Amino acid sequence: MTEAQIIKEIQNEIQLSCALPYALPPAEVQRIVQRAKAWFYDNYGPALEERLIGIPLEVFQHPDFIQNRVVQMPDCVQFVYDLREVSGIGILGNPDRDFSESKMLGAEIFLSPFQGDNLVFRTAMYSYFDLAETYNLVTVAYRWNKNTKRISVLGRNPIKSCYVRAGVQIPAESLYDDEIFMRYCFAQAKINLGRILQIFNYNLPGGVTINFDAVKQDGLTEMTDIKTQIDGENPPDFFLMFH
């Protein structure tokens, strides 16, 4: 659905398909759609798609990065969840790209031979893994600013190419097709229409009085239901415990 089509849908909803003689100006409806789109990208999970975005090592060696320590991301990036270096062959020379300390620990626990001093050997190996992890750090400390679309790199400079796990905005045409988005725009349009009717004290021909409070309250009730539904569809997937 294009922007012109959703504006037409909102006008039809307010006018009840031209059954009522009042409507919002097209410029106001367009502003409602734009503001709703920004709110949904911030608060509605299905409005984003997870993407992996590569950052070549040359970016971190550029003089602009050395001076400012920031990486400019595209405007479609809404959130950044992680910044990591692209790992290849491990520091032990293991050609297995699936190398990880968990895999080696599992092999050591379940595949090691039963022989003397096995517990001492295993304890020494665990200490080695802890030490090796300090030299195999792939995460990069960062801070993300959603307004400037910049990643500020904190601490060490990356020594490899990196990738960003980010939430990217879906195309606006796809968001306009979402039923919850349309209901949100309808509700906001009714609220704004109620304000206009209340300010100008507008009456229909023949002296028929408009109940602007009912129009506005209908939009407020619908808006509350929509936000409650969105909160129910986006439960937290983690929590922190402090002792």
C-alpha cells in the first residue's frame, strides 16, 4: 500500500465513505502517517527485520575514524544489538570454523581417556581456556545513537573486519499494510479531528450538533487498546537479577 492509498483509507474511515461532510486536510493526514511510522519503528517488533551488516577493516583504519571513533550507519538502521569482529581460523591454528571453547570443553569432558591425574590435567586445561579467552575477544564495546545513526566505538580499536547485528526498518509500503498500523492511524486521526471540531465548534448543515467528545473518545479508546496489544506482543526476552 502506498502513502497516497493509506491517506485515502484514513479519509474514508473518518468520513464513513463520504457519509459525513467533514474530514482532515490531506497534509494533516500525511503528518499523522509520518509520525505513526516513526513511533512504530521504535516500539513495534514486526516493523523491523534483523540484519547482519559488514564493516570492512579499512573503515577502522580511515583517518576519520581514528579522529572521531564513530561509524556512520544507513538511515534504515533503527537499533544495533551487537558489534563483533569476524572470526576466522582460531588462535590455536585449528582450521575448524566452528571452533569454540564450549566445543573443546565438551570434547575434553566426554572424550578424554580415563587415566591417572586426569582431574589435575582437566583443571589445568580449564585455566588455559580462561587465559586464552582474554586473547580471543571478538566483541567490541560500542554505544549506539538512533538519532544520528552512528556507532561510537569504545575501548580498543578493532583489528579485523566487523559485523553489526542490527534491526533494520521494513519498507514503508509493507508497514502500511499492517492492520495494527492502520488502526493506529485511524485512532490518531479521530483524536485530531475531535480537537479540530472542539476548537471551531463546527456544526452540520441544519443546525445538527456534532458530539466532538464522542469522536475524540473513540480514538483515545482505540489508541489504548492498540498500545496494550503491542505491549502484549513484545514481552521482554531477558531480565537482570541483582544480589
